Amino acid sequence: MLAIGSFFVFITIILLAIFANYLAPYTPFDPSTLNLMNGFTPPMEPNEFTGQVFLMGTDDQGRDLFSTILYGLRISLFVGLMAVLLAMVLGVILGLISGFSGGWLDIIIMRLADIQMTFPSILVAMLVYGVARGMLPPELRYEMSITVLIISIGLSEWVPFARTVRGSTLVEKEKDYITSARMLGLKRFSIMTRHILPNILSPVLVIATITFALAIIAEATLSFLGVGVPTTKPSLGTLIRIGQDFLFSGEWWILLFPALTLLALALSINLFGDWLRDMLNPKIH
Amino acid sequence: MSAPILEIQNLSVVFKQRRNVQIILDKISLKVYPGEIVGLVGESGAGKSMTGSSVLGLIDPPLLISEGAIIFEGRRIEKNSAFVRGSQISMVFQDPLVSLNPLRSIGDQLIETIRTHIDMGKVEAKTYAKSLLKEVGIEPNRFYDYPHTFSGGMRQRVVIALALAPKPRVIIADEPTTALDVSVQAQILDLLRKLCKERGTAIILITHDMGVIAETTERVAVLNAGKLVEMGKTYDVLNKPNSGYTKKLINSTPTFQHLTKKRNSKPFIQKPKKKKFEQLEYLSVNELTRFFDLSDPWLVRQITGTGKRILKAVDRVNFKIDKGRTYALVGESGSGKTTIAQMVAGLLRPSAGNVKIDGKDFTDVSLGKEELLLMRRAVQMIFQSPYASLNPRWRVGNIIKEPLDVLNLNQNEETKNKRVIELLEQVGLSPRDIVKFPHEFSGGQRQRICIARALASRPELIICDEPTSALDVSVQAQVLRLLKDLQKEFSLTYLFISHDLAVVSEMADKIGVLKEGVLIEEATPEVLFSSPVEKYTKMLIAAAPDIGNANKIN
């Protein structure tokens, strides 16, 4: 039940993000449509100057919050998805090599993972982000900010993938079907990709869903701290940061609605991931 | 005859989940008298273990006892009568490694068990525990040792001591020797028989092994698919079986008794008359040696002052196989059988010596790509567990086709597919099975898929590493027969590796006995079983339970 519910919520959020340009009443990223007079309009109340009504109110710039959340979701989901894909590809490759080759390569990769795990992943992400921004020429920083964000989050989340894949690989490579493939003289690369990889994917999928939620939260955290996406293209984290400035002056909606959206998104992905883990675990059946 | 100590009356167990109801046990009735060993025998899924669990009250939903009763000493025992279960009736499990707590010394575990069941002081319990250890043949000075310091057989002795602690009237032993080597198995079975005689304890021995039944039990119950098929004196059941199922089971069980000339029984596979064709030597293994370095890293060795530890897994082994013949390697675990197989298969490099296939040195490092490819086509392997030797995510067609792809055989796709279908038919499967996944097949069928895959490249030598030890006897008989037929058809050469002397006696033209990496004896089955030379070989033959030995104890 919980799984179906969370899945429904998750799908709804995704659809909202995909069809944002049809569903959103305003285009918040286009400065020419903004009217500063609309700033701080409470939800479902007409603005005292323009008389316009906004579903979730507006922020300090007069942006419609509902539209901004829809477009912000796009950025959050995109960054999260790409970061997970990066972490997954990196983790699976390193884990496979580590587990299958063993020896010094295994030691190097796993100790690297251990070292990285001693730092909180958000710190790693900030570090990568800072270094990358510093290396980029100033004129590219603005355009590349989302790419940099994806890389920094992706690099901070590969360890769980690598460790799980390594563990499963160690188990699988001892099985006789691998011996049988080795007897045919198959190359190590073929054994890894054709034989081992399909058999270790189910835990990877579970970790991917959970990491997806983590990556979205990491993006929100970075944006909240002001090192993420630029304020002109606000993601959920940016909106929350803007909102917390006005929390004590009575404009609660600017914080509340993006925060609730983020909560619903992360929670539904996590519950879905739990369900997926149970589904893919033959022992529970 | 005295009154039965334990009586199972019309016991039925069902598996019930929502609307799905399956009958697991169907009206089983069984009487057990004091001081006797009753065997419960059957193939996997027959309900043997379920019967044992029902007696101990270990049946939990979705399983439930739908009818019948268990009567102990004339009283019906209910679901949770802890008094009877665990103290009057105790249990010995298959795997002694799992049934002992690794974090506590065996003495501690014994004392705890004793004191939960018997009202005893600590000192008294300790004396009693030591006497129990002595009874099962463990030195009392090992009282404070931990389970990992014991060997498999010794651990099983500890488990038996634990089972004996509450002075039970009935012991249920569920495959107590299946995980053990034959020589150790013989000791444990002896111990069970001795306890039975001395203490008057009744034992229900659950096993799949007809040989164990023949040598240990007085009466036997044969189970098949949850039904009691036959029950009677072991000797009578084995020699004059009434039901067709029992007959089939007995006929499927390999035996070497006819070779020891003690008893006349026919082997279930008739050996083909040896044709007088020229003997061509196909495989020769010369001075094959493999060491494993088990020493600690260099730095640790310097600090602790220990030397290198080298395990001689295989030590200067020589043997030859003629074309179209079967050579069997037998030995207990750790004797180096599998290491030799891996070296012959080219999976492991020998430390010294070589393997020559059709005159060419397979172990030569300088072999070119083309030559290696030819070798790989010629040598294939069948593995022990058909559950682990097929990639679970691949369709059967692709599994069988893989050697054709990798070894550059049959260039075009159409001939490859034809070949796959031909192979499936050769091993007795249907062409429709191409699209199925391995988990849709039973163990025996999976082993057939493995054989089809091994045959794909038209090999000349097939290494069979315990090919049937994971299978039920009737399936084992079918697979062995298939291997024999294929050998005749394609004049295949087999290197057959097994711990089971009876299987080996049916299959091999020549047998080599391995002990700790050394080939100590080599002879044809006829010679080996009737007049073994080495003491170790004699011990192995004496220890191996054989279905033909039922007359020995009765």
C-alpha cells in the first residue's frame, strides 16, 4: 500500500516536472514576465496592487511560487538523475575491476573509497564544486554551473555502488559458470560485462533509487548554501534558501511549499527504493 | 516386542497460503521402538525432514499439521510441550558448523544445554558434560576449546553430545553425515549405533543415501512425494522391495559390491565389451605438481619469526588416459582432485610437470593463440553444482551457443542455431527449451544443459568434476547413463572426479586413488575393489556405505 502510494506520488511529481511548461501559469525564468509589484503575495489571496491571484503565492521577486516549484523540480530531478548515473557508472566500473581483479588494484580502489567515506559526502561535493569552479574561466562559470554540480554530486556518491558491486562480484566470480567461461578463453572484459554484470544489477538498482533521493537532497543542500544553481534558475534548494530569509517576517509560504515538495519527493523515492529492495530480494518471498 | 516409544499417527502437513494449499505430508504413520535405528529415506522433496520437524514441533505457518498425532510414551504431545521436545526428543542437524555457536566454547554450550533440561549444579553439570564428551570420543581436555578448532567430524560429535545431554529417549538425526568425508562418516555412524545399543536411545535417521540406510538402520521407511511408500526391515526392503518406487530407487543406487565378490548384484549400467581396437593415449599427466603458498606476508613473517607455509596440493602425479576411456580420480576432500582437474582444464598453472593432450603440451606458456583455441575446443568440463554452473540471466540457447561463438566454430548464425537444437536433442531436452532460463529446470535437466554446452565444441576430453553429487539417486543414474551413451557415440575421453566409490565403480575403466595430493594407487575397478593394495584404499572401501551391505548387521 505504502509502496503504491509513494510510487503514485513519485510519478505525479515527475509528470509535473516534465509538463511544467504546459501546467505552469507563468514562466518564472523569464525576467520580462515578472512584476515586482506582485512580490510577497500570500497564497490564494488577490495581490493588493495588481489583484492577481497565485495558487501558492509569490516570492520577493514576484515570481509565482507554483510555477517556480514546477520548473525548479525539473532542475532538481535532472541534476539528481545525472548525478546518480555518473555515480553508478563510476561505482560499477570501479567495483567490477576491484572485485574481479583483486590484488593491488583492489587495494588502491577500496582504500580510496575508505578515505572518501571518512568525509561527509556533502563536503566532498563542495570540495569538488569549489575546485571545478576555480579551474573554469569566469565566463564559463555561469553556463557550466549545472554540469559542475552534477559532477561534484556524482563523485561524492560512487562509493556505495563500488562496495556493493565489489562484494557481489567476489561472490559471482567463484561460481562455476564463470569458470566455464574462463575455460573458453573469454577475455576478462567479456566475462565482466557479459557474465558478471547482469547478475549483480539488482542491488545496484536499489542503491540507485536511494542515491537518487540523496543526490536530490545534496543538490538542494548545495543550492541552499548558495554554491549550487544560480538564483536566476532556482531549484528547490534555492527556493528554500530564499524562503528562509522571510520565514520570521510572516511570509511563510515561500519556504513551506518548496520544502514540502522536496520532502514528498525524497520520501516517495526512499519508500519506493525500500519496496524495490524487498521485491528483488528472493529471501523475503 | 515392547511398546513403541514414539508413534506418528496419520500425520499430514499442508502448506497453506491464501488459496494455495499443497499437501506436503500425506498420512504418514510410523512407530519407533526403544533402542532401534529407523531410517527415513527418500529423494529431495519427499518430506523426510518435514517428518522430523513435525515430531519436534518445528512446524510454523504457512505450514501446518492438518491431521494426525504424535504420541510419545503413550501420551499425545501438543504443539508447545517443551518438556518433551528438546529434552525427551532431540535433534542432530546436517551442518555442524551452523548448529554450534562459534563464539562460545563447546564446554559452555554443553553446560548450558544440560542446565536448561536437568536440575543440576554447575560443578555437577561440568562433570556430566565431560563424561558426555568422552562418550562421543572427544578428549575432555578440549572442554574449553571453540568450535572452529575442531574438524567437521569432531564438530558433529560435539553436536551429538549436545543432543545427548538431556538424556533423550529419541534422537532425530537429519542427514548427520552428508557434509562429511566417507571415513569420518563411518565413524559417526558407528558412534550413533553404539549409543543406540548402550543407552537404549531410539534414533530416527533421515538420509538420502541408501548405502547409509543399508549399513546403519534396522528398519526403514521409504518416502516419496509426502507419502509413505514402504516400511519394513531394512534387509527385506532392500532385497525384496514391494513398491515400484523402492525398486527404482534401489536400482538407481550405484554399488560396488559385485566387484568385491561378496555378493552378486548387477551394475545398473552394463559395461560395453571392450573392443579390441588400438589403444591411443589421449591425455597424459606427467609429474604434475602444484604448490599453494599459504604463508603470511613477508613483514608479518619477519615480526613473528614464522617460516613459509607451503601446501602441496598436488605432488608429482602421473597418469594416462586412452582415447574413449574413463579415468576416475577418487579421494577425500583436500586430496587434490579438483586441483588436478583445474590444471588439466588449463585453469590453473602447474608448479611443475605438464599435461599433454593428444601429444601436445597444454601447459606450455609459449602456446600460440591458434593452438590454444584448438586445445580449448578439445577440452571441456562439467561441474558439480548445476545451480552455479549456468548463468542465471542467460537463456538456455545462448548458454549452449556461447562456446560456438567464442571458439570460432560454425561461422553463420543459422548453423549455430541448428547445432544448439541438435545438442539439446542429444542430451534429451526439447528444442523448445532454447528460450527458457536455467531456473525453469530441475537439477538433472540443468546438468543436461551443462553437458550440452560442454559438447558444443565437439570436444574429445571432458572433465567431469563430481557431476552427479548434487543430484538425487534416480536422476544421478540417468545422468550417468547419458554420459556413458555419449561416450560411446562420440568416443569421448572422460576424466571423472568423485568422492563416491560406488559411482566411480560404475563409470571408470581405471581408478586412481589420491591421498593428500599423491596418487597412491591405480588399478581397474575389478582389481581395486577385490584386492586393494594400499591401507588407505582398503579403509576407503570399507568405510564407504554401500547398499549391498544390508546383510552385514542383520
